[in-house]
Amino acid sequence: MKVTGNSKSQQVDVSVKSVNELKLIIENAGDGISCDHADWADAKLSPCLSDNEKTNLMDFNWISATTGWKTIQKSKNIDNNQITLDGKVYATGIGTHANSEIVYNLNGQFSGFECVAGLDDETSEFGSVIFKVYDDDKLLFQNDKLMTKKIHNSDNSRNIITI
């Protein structure tokens, strides 16, 4: 799936039925990790029984987490500010940086995982990442390269282009 136009984020919605470990991975897109501020916003787990409400992923502690820069944040971006994707502020989510891996133990108790994945609006100048979601060791989701490039115009305004 390729992200084009002005969108820097995309919806992730995958089945995690019978999954023991959920892995959220962010990789640099082959050009280093500079400005790769990435968010898993509004992350939720769907219960196996459809009549129960979704559970916020922030209600769980990860069993392991690594990041290429700074410290992974719960409900904040990597710079400890509000998570903001495409101008929308999210109250919950995970703020991290490429390269990162966050692992949750689900014990087969959930049927779905959903979130909005993207480069945080605070990303300055350049940023490019690839989001991946694994159940145990099976790839469930991978986007094409997400890249933001801010171009300074002669009047000091900025255009944001996503490729």
C-alpha cells in the first residue's frame, strides 16, 4: 500500500486472532534515521467476543521495547509532546523513532489490532519510515515508504510533500 498526496499516515487494521506476541516495528527507509519520528496513534485491540468494547493498547505494558533514538513514549510523541498526525491530535498512542521494535504479549485474547500509523507532524525537514506489524513471526502489515519533505519557499513558507 503506497501513501501519496498530502497524507503522511494510514489506517492499520489487522486480525490478531490466536496471536501470542504482537510486534510493532518501525524501520528507516534506507536513508538513515534522521527525523524518523513515528507514531502508532489511537492503538486499540478488539476483543474475541464482538459485544465487548475495544481495549486501548496503552492499558498494557510492553514486554520489550527498543528505539533508535531517545525513549519510546506512551500517549506522547518521541519528543514528549502531543501525538499529531496530518494535523489531528491524538490523546493516546505510542511515540517512537526508527529503528524500533515494541512487543506485547496478547496470549491469544484478542481478535484485532487497529491504529493510525504515521510520521509525527513535528518531524522536521526529512523523515522516512516503514511500519510493520507482526503476529508472532508472521508479517501482517507493511506500508510502502512514508517520507516527508519540507520545502522552504522564497517567502519562508513551507510546503509538505509526502512521497
